[in-house]
Amino acid sequence: MAWEWPDELDALVAAREHHSLLLENERVRVLETLIPPGETTAVHTHRWANVQYVLSSTDFIRRDGEGAVLLDTRAASGHAETHPTHWSQPLPPHSIENVGERELRVIMVELKG
């Protein structure tokens, strides 16, 4: 399946204020996501399937590239602190708004290829 979104929407380009590169080689890319309370990321993508490890959780809203709400953790069952490790397919354009009182901090291991 071809990736249909431009490189300018990559998390490290479009939302660099909230994503930092920890390691990259030909097989993986490891990112840290840090979103303080009250902040919202720019719309961005994650090109590869990934494992996410939540270091610090809080309530957040995930919106698609058009602004429609995909997930509001305040209304969802279960909590990231109970299940800190998550699997994700590649993520099309989206943004994350931290609506909680603590920072949202996640390590993401993207699996290339």
C-alpha cells in the first residue's frame, strides 16, 4: 500500500514542537512525543506501524486532518496507565489536544518496511 500523504506532514516536520527523534536507522525510527497540558499538536502523520509506550498519560482528544473527533479519552473506557503499551497501524493526518492536567509523554518505535 502506497503512502498517500506528503513528507511535509511527517511528525518530525509538521509537529516538531511535540516530537523529537531519539534514534533512527534503516529498520526503526524512535520518537518521543511530549504534549504539555493545554497544547495541541499540528496536524501530522506517522508513516509506519508502531509500538507506543506511554510514559505519562492524561486525557486527550485525537482529531483527524479535517478536525473531526476520532477519540476523546474522557468518554472512552480503559485508561493508558492501565495499558501503557499499544500497537498502532500507520496514522493518517491527525492532531492531539491535551485536555488533561498532566503532560502526555509517549515513546513510539516505528517499524520501517
